[in-house]
Amino acid sequence: MKMYTIEIDEKVWGFLQKHAEPFIDTPNSVLNQILFGASKKTDEQECVSTTPEVTIQGAPKSLSQILEVIYEMEVNGYSRTEATNRVAQKRGTAPQTITDKYCRQIGKKAHEIDQLLSESGYKEFKELLKKKFVAHQQIIDTYFETLMMGVG
């Protein structure tokens, strides 16, 4: 299906975010559901979600899980440990598996991760992710920009 690029203002973006399921919906899938009553799961999402190593539009599984933890902390106000538990529960895995992802991928211990995550705007944490996931720097930048815009 041919796709088009449109510009929307912050009010519309905020509306879409309120109606979206994080890490599942795209702006297009939200609009499809609202306008046409379409299923939440589009062909594109079905392809993405059934690919074992990819869950966020081309991001590796480990990066997706790290970003999900950040989302739970920033948007829902959970501690790192609580956020990790929520992500593990959603994914049907052990919290230690999620913790291992961000500790091993970034090369830091849990208390060091806590220090990085306590920094406003996550600047150093974001830079570490970009160094580790070089091919996915745009996803990381876009994710954090969108997250901070939605919170601020």
C-alpha cells in the first residue's frame, strides 16, 4: 500500500498518543482505527510483531526492551525495577532477562544504570545506546524526542 507523509500539529499528535498503545500502534494505525474502525493490528505491525528479533519498527529486540523500560519510567512514573518488572510481565519473560538486556548491552551494572536514568533528559544514557546500536541511531533520537515532547 502506498504511504504518504503529512505534517500534524502538537494537539493532533497528543490526541494520537492518547489513543495509541505504546510500542504497538503507529499514527497510521490509530487513524485507521478512529476513521474506519479498522483492527488495531495492521499488516505492517503483524509482520513486525511476528519477526522474532524485531519489535519496534526495525529495532533489535534488546533495544526495544530498553526503550520500553524508559517509557514505563518516564510516562507511567515507575522506578527502574518496577518498569523492568512490567516489561517482563508484558513480554512473558523474567525481569532478570530484561535487566540483563540493558546492563549487558550498555556494559554497566544496575546501580550505574540507575545513575544514568536519574539524569534529566537521559542525555548520557541516550549516547550510550547510540554507540551500542549505531545502525539504529535515528530510532533512538526519534524515540527520545517524542517521549520528551509528550512528557513536557
